[in-house]
Amino acid sequence: MEQGMTIFEELQKRGLLAQLTDEQEIKELINAGKATFYIGFDPTADSLHVGHFMALCLMKRLQEAGNRPIALIGGGTGMIGDPSGRTDMRQMMTVETIEHNCDCFRKQMSRFIEFGEDKAMMVNNADWLLGLNYIDFIREIGACFSVNKMLSAECYKQRMEKGLSFLEFNYMIMQSYDFLELYKRYGCNMQFGGDDQWSNMLGGTELIRKKLGKDAYAMTITLLLNSEGKKMGKTQKGAVWLDPDKTTPYEFYQYWRNVGDADVLKCLRMLTFLPLAQIDEMDHWEGSRLNEAKDILAYELTGLVHGQDEAEKARKGAQALFGGGSDLAQIPSYEMKDEDFQEDGTMDILAVLAKSGLCASRSEARRAVEQGGVTVNGEKIGDIKQAYTKEQLGAGILVKRGKKNFKKVTYQQ
């Protein structure tokens, strides 16, 4: 926690809080370390991505201030799918897939929060949702919700024109019921979520107060979580994962190293644990010093997710690539196979670009070369017939397309 500052003040200064109910009560609870709070995660993949980063960092900050996190995995709601921010219906997942994804989440979350008795918990809402009796549920819980009010929620309005299934319409009620169950089972008195979850979260707060009385502690805070996180979580090539087998530590480092100038300080405040005074000093940095700030951001976040050793390796790899060094061991690589070469044992630059994944096709590779955007070992390639032997690739060549896409291309006999 920031020295000389309460945890609530720190969350405010780092730009994390968007909307709150019961601000004074929330402030008192989290400052005293008496909040038991939950954040939900839909198990739609077998890895978390950087769009979840803000939630993980928030859980870590609050746990360090004495509060107890609950990571709620949506094994039950995942079978319905959240309509928020979507124009189509989510693909259904099997129970086995959801369980596998939950196991992967816990492993990744353990780098941020400490699980154990009287510490962080991971629970799955399938435990109480899958066994519900439909008639009993709609009599007991459905009666607490106004359809007119639900339809006014932004998450539903966005879908009304293209069609909202009755299955998805149930999502708000299910998420609200989660909060009620967590309150009754574990004394969970607070929920956090993204700004696109506000309607669903308010539903949970209102449900608790209707069922248990207005004095029941049920509070909500939304963050600049999903609007910022979803924007941060994807690139033109897809999601940036926390799993090193999906996004290598070097690629993860480079993603943060390449954030926009306007976003770097915001990311430093929201996502790193550097002192605010140190980040505030960077407000005056310009030009090349902004690149230094990006390097600090990339190093800090890679260390959080993959450990300091991997952060050091990623930094050295970037320095080697962009600073003229010679240690290219950490740069993403692609190894060619015998069948990738022509009969004469050579491979043209178009094949190198397409097979390594730097271009989607030979035609795209041709355009990249003709536009002057391809270099090999630092030399611009202007001839689309430029070819390389197995011996040359055995030593490894550094192929770059544009300023930020590169691979070390190799061959081993």
C-alpha cells in the first residue's frame, strides 16, 4: 500500500474507481481490511489475458491491505454467456472444458494473490447454479426483478435489435444470485467489476437487500476495468495471454513496450506497484524518455506475470534487437523443416515470411517486400526472389516486417 495513503485513496489516485454505491461504507471497510469481495471471471478460454490484468492487480492490492478476495469462476453462468458488450450469442462450452479452464485460471491467479485458509478463495458458481430447481428459483428470485427495469439496462439494449435470447436474458438474474450466495456462504459484502457490469452488479446489491433487509452489507464498485482492459487485451493478431505457451514472455514484454504514448502513464498507475510519486515524475518525460517509461512498464508487468528472470531475459532480448546487441536468444523464433525448402535446398524470402507467420500469405509477403518493409539481419530486402540456403538458416537470420514484427528464423538438420 502507498505510504501515507489509505488503500481507498490509492485506488482513487491510480484511476481505478469509476462508480460506487455506499461510498463511505466501502471506504471504511476496505481501509480497515474488513471487506470480503469478489470479482467474477468467465472461463471462456484456458488462460487469462491482459484484459484481466486490472482485476488481478486490484485483488492483490486489496489483499495486501488485509481484505479477502474471492475469485468467482463462472462455471455455471459460463453455460449461458454474458450478453454485455456482444452482438452475438456466445458458443456453448462443455462442463469438462469449463473445469479445465478453471484449473488454469487458479494457477495463473496464484502469481497475484495468495490462496488458503482465511486468505483468497476460488469458488465456482456451478456449485449452486447447476442444481437449481427452475420453479423454485423463479418464485424465490425471479419475483425480485422487474422486466421493464432489466430491459433498460445497457447490456440488454445493445442486443435488442439483433435479438436477445431468453437464455441470455437470465444472465443478470444469475449474476445477482451469485452475490446473494456468496454473501450467505462466505460473508462476501462487496463486489467489483467492469464498467459494463454496472447493471448486473446493482441487481445483486438490490437482491441482497430485498431478501435480507436494507441493512445487509452489499456494496458495489465498478472499475475502468473492461472498457480499458478489453482495449488493452487485444492486438491485431488476437489476445495477449498470460500463459507463456500462448504468448511468450518476450512477446508479452514487447506488447507493453509498444503501448501508445498517451497510455503509458495510465498503465503505470493502474497496473504496476511502483510508488505514485515515481510515476508522477514521469509526467514530465518526453521523446526518448517516454520510451524509457514504456520499458519500465513492460519490465514491471512481465515480472509480475512471468517472474523477474523472464523479465530480465525479455529486456535483454529487446535491447539486442533494437539496441544493436548480439544476444538474440529471447527473440521469438520459427524453425523451418526440410519440406519447407525447394528441391535445390533454398527458400525465397516470400516463403520465409509466410511460413514463419510474419505474413499471412505469399501475396501479402510480396507486397511487404515491394513496399520496402522487410529486412533480414538489418539489411532491407528489395528482391522478391532473394533466397536462403539451409546453411544460412542453420546459423539463424533475423527477419523483420515493419518496425514491430520480427522472428529469428532457423533450420536444424
